[in-house]
Amino acid sequence: MQTLTTIPDLRQACRELGRPLGFVPTMGFLHEGHLSLVRKARRECTSVVVSIFVNPTQFGPNEDLDRYPRDLPRDLGLLQAEGVDLVWTPTPAIMYPEGYQTWVTVEQIAAPLEGAMRPGHFRGVATVVTKLFNAVQPDRAYFGQKDVQQALVIRRLVADLNFPLEVIICPTVREADGLAMSSRNVYLKGQEREAATVLYRALTAAKEAYQNGERNAEQLRQRMQSVLAAEPLAQPQYVSCAKMDDLQEWQGEIEGTALLSLAVFIGQTRLIDNLVIGGEL
């Protein structure tokens, strides 16, 4: 397994790898969710490249950039065990050199939900992913459903900018009690870890209501809110039942596919999760 830092070295190495080339972009501190993407890429592609880069431009001024968990030696060991061909670990100075001033903005689908709560977040995501794709030149790129709006923004970006690659969105990987795996779960302390299961319980309650015939979007949102209200440590930021194509809230009766999603603070830790009802991503 090669570990490279500079863009020229990366490009030369990628030219020498067999095709199709699968790519898994990450911010490191890998967990089973990341590794599930790597394994799918390994099954489907001749070569697999993983990037590890904590992207500063997608963090807001009061977010957790400085304390975001990092453990590069551990990550490299996990990726070596999965048979990854190449790991790219660029620095912020490589990705955003002095004088940098070019940004990529995806509009409508990036505006609600996470986009509304974290201004500038998806500009940072879209820009760094564009740069990653340009450097690696993959045939397929793998993303997790846990960060579903991010995956949908990237799928829109790839279509709009005519990138010659396929975006593959893979199911959320969960702990045994339903908590979606996330690098930020390490922040949860004591009772917060058990309380964090309320996100999946709220989503599941709404999905079960849908399966039992409920089609009113506001009723499904209220079902999620009532579950969250019963957990004292949970402070919801948003609860959504949105249309899949533009992530605008369903009003009245749901017709077709809907995305149930929420963002909740458990203590000081902000968690997100989602489920799809009435169709597929």
C-alpha cells in the first residue's frame, strides 16, 4: 500500500493503477462505516484509493475542526488490512495554497437542512470533493447514506459538472443498538451514549407509522419529535420529512419517496441520521 502526500505523486501513481479505480474520500478516524465503503470498492474495482483529509473549509467558526478526532497510524493499519492500493494524505497547504480563491457551489439541494444549519458547509464540501476527484480521476466514488445530503449534493455536482464517474451511495452502518456509526460518536460521554440512540428510535417510529399507512408528512415529523421529547439529553435542531429530489419539506400527503432526517444535540455533540421511505435513494 502506497501512502502519498503531494498531488504530482498521486497523479503519477493513479495513472499506473488498474481500472476501474474506486475512490473513498474520508476525514480519517475510520470506523466500520468507512471500511464498509472500502470493502465495496474493493469488490467492485481493480484498484482502490482512499483519501484522508480533515477539510477545514467545511467547518464553521464555532465547530470542531481543532478537536476533530485524528489517528493516522491507526487508519493506515486498517486500510492496509483491507487491501487498499493507495492512501492520499494531503495537507491543508496542498489543498488550499496561499492565494486560493476558487469555490464550487451547489445551490438548491444544498440549501435546506444541513445547509441551513451550517452556512458555507456545502461550499467547502463541494470544493474539496471537486479537487479530490480532479486529482484522483476515479471511475467510481463511494459515500455513506449517513451523510445523505452530502451524498446527494455530490451526486448533483458530478452530474452538473460532467465528471466521468459514478457516485455510489452505500447504506448506513449502525451499532447493535441502532446508533449510526460516526467519528463524532467518540465525543459521547456516560449517559450521552445511550441517549444518542433516540435518533434512530425517532426515525424508526416515523417509518413504522408510514408502513402502517400514515402518509401525512407533518404527522410523521410530529412522531419523530415526540420520541425526541421523551429523551432529556436530546436537543433537536431540525426534524424533516422532505422530498428526495430537492430536499424541500413535504406538505400534506407524501407521494413517492421521502427522506426522514434529523439533527440532534446530545449534550455538546451534534449527531445526524436519516431513513428513506417510499422508495430508494
